[in-house]
Amino acid sequence: MGFNCGIVGLPNVGKSTLFNALTRTAAAQAANYPFCTIEPNMGRVAVPDPRLDTLARLGKSQKTVPTSLEFVDIAGLVRGASKGEGLGNQFLANIREVDAIVHVLRCFEDPNVVHIEGGVDPIRDAETVETELMLADLEGLERRQQGLVKRARGNDKDAAAQLALIEPIMAALQAGRPARTAVPPGEEEAAKRLQLLTTKPVLYVANVEEGAAATGNAHSARVFARAEAEGARAVVVSAAIEAEISQMPEEDRPDFLASLGLEDSGLDRVIRAGYALLGLVTYFTVGPKEARAWTITEGAKAPAAAGVIHGDFERGFIATECTAYDDFVACGGEQGAKEAGKTRVEGKEYVVKDGDILLFRFNV
């Protein structure tokens, strides 16, 4: 289990260039005109995690299997998308299916790359996209409200409960605030079932010129300020640099990044920010055949973690042998950890922690 992120933004902000770089493919056509991405391109990318290589070495595993993420490159949006302008209906349908929104904002000046709004202003661009999403959410809730009011008048308790959920959200949308700002405490799961576009967590990607990749620029500083005010997250990425890195041999990348003042790639920064945004953690399984990384939601208990491997593991869960990553490494592997008393048996209520090495016991 990884997470599914939709890469969105206005046309010509660098979405497809970033997608191609992140997924190491040329699946999405990057061209200097609007709507070059007509169908949503999807790509899965391995999550880099140096811990996995260490575990494979200690476990003498024949291979490593990282967890993966799915990125969806979604067609560019324009003003009026909520009313069907441009590729609006398709955009809105595609974005509804993703877990999180990676919102690419143009933070570079280049007279050779046209901007659909006539000039570079990432905050205006962010507001354009979010306004269209809010309008689409509001329209959907207004339709839903009409039916719920009729049912609530007939003493339908479920309808009344749904009205209590959506009315404050509608009020927020009418005031120009996204739905995520008005979900009543404790109703987060119920709000998810409404499939609203503006309840999805947002990661802003400030796409800067190559020279600003390490430090950002004035445009990206505004993006970070907006993200902080919203409780969202932001990263600085140069899609142009990522495109170069994606074509390089693996061994040449560290020196290239260092020459630009960068410690890691944009992919790594997007992944770290995305994990934090969605509250995801990684656990590992280690054996002679393979060392493998698995992604779960933070707070997941052991049976749910087992279910990521196979449903039978969850249904027949008995217990799990658990070793913390640092203990596993310090003790030189599984046998050393057991001999040192660092491996323990946990039951159904155990909350899996990031870096745990697990071995499940189950019976179906």
C-alpha cells in the first residue's frame, strides 16, 4: 500500500515534466501548449528507503522489494472548469479518485513558455484551481441537500445526521473556504464518504528555475506562506532538474545534486512530504528470499498491517513477532535481536510503528 496522488495545476506549469521525471518514464507528453495531457497518465514509482538495503544485507535476502506510490498526471484546469470549461468535467472526475492532491505551481519566469493567465503568479493560480474545486463541491452538496431535507422532514434520522454534517461545510464553501476547514470534529470519516474535492489533503509543489532549486525564490516563498496558513505542505522542486536526473545513471546523481547544493532529489522530497501529509508509515518483512517494505496508515494495528500483505493474514491473525529497526540493526539481524531479547510477541491491539520488522503468525 502506498498512496495515490493526483498531479494538478493550470496548463503549462510543469505537471507533465514533473510526472515524467518522477516516474522515470516518457508516458506523458510534455509540450508547450494547454491540454497536452488529455487522458490521465498513471505511473508507479518505488519509494527510496535506505533502511531496506540495510535489512536485506543483514537478512541475506536475495532481493529487495520497495513499496511504491502511484502518481496520476491529470489534465490542466482552467477557469470555469466547474461549469465544464476546457476539460473541466474530466478533470473533476479524475481528481475525485485520488487520495491527495499534488498541486504544481509555476514559480519560474520563462518568456518561451506561455502562461494561460498571462503572467507568473502562483497564489492566483492556486486560488483559480481551488475556487473551481470549491464550486464543484458546493454544487454537489446543494443537490444532495435537497433530497436530505425532504427525508429529514419525514423524521429520517440518518438524513438529519447527514444534514448536520454538510450544512457547516456548505457554509464554508459559500464563504470561499475549502470543505476541509469545516468538517466537524469526529466526522472525518463521514466527510470522506462525501467524496468532496476540497477535503483532500494538498501538497503544493513550487516549480522553480534550476538556479533556485536549493533555496527557492520569491514566488516559492509565497507558496510556503500559503501552505502554512492552510495547514497544508509545500516543497520546492525544479522539474527541469528532475528531468535531467531521471536520465542519468544512478551513480552519477549524488555528485550532480551536490553541485547544485541539493542533498536529495525532488522525488525524495515529494515522497517525504506526501507521507507526512497522509500520515503513512513503513514496516518491513525480512527473509532469505526478500526484504520488503510495506506502507500503512499511522495508527494501524497489527491485524490491519498483516492484511496489507494478504487478507488471510488479517482474518486469521494470531500474533506478530516484532523488532524495532534500530534494534534489528544494532543486533546484527534477526537471530541477534532474538538472543538480545529485542524481539517481542505482540497481539491484535499492537499499533505498528514506522520501521518495525514484523513476522506474522496466522491461521485460516
